[in-house]
Amino acid sequence: MEYDDQEAMKLINQLCFPLYAAARHVTGLYTPVLKPLGLTYTQYIVFLVLWEKDGLTVGEARRRHHTDGSGPRPAGEGEGRPREGRGLY
């Protein structure tokens, strides 16, 4: 069988797409629990990282949850009332 560039580039033949779709589905399962708390899934992960080890720097926390800092804001910023005011810290 000869390799076909066009066939290989179809979305159905890309491993990254089903992995992305599965990850989105799993993180979406958290939405009903996190939304009433005003948290995104990424913010929830940050809280888990901080819960595991107190006193982390922002850089250490990013390394632990595998982000580069170009993504969502820290958990205490934006989206209405600060988390401290809702008893989440």
C-alpha cells in the first residue's frame, strides 16, 4: 500500500483530534460542579496544585499543572467577586 499524503492529513486519521475531543469531554464533566463556584477547570487544577503543596511560587504551580502562563488568568482574578469574598480561599 502506498502512502497517501492527502489521506494522512484527514482529521479522522489524526491522533491529536480524538485525544483533544476526549479531554474536552472529561473536563466538561466538571462544569456542573465548578460553575456554581465560579471556577473554570483550569482554575480548579490550580487549586488542587496549591492544596497539595502550600507556598508555591506562580512558576512552580505552572510547572506542576503543565501550563506556560499564556492561558487563563490566575484563579483570583476577574469574573466578578473575588474568590476570597466567596469563601473559596
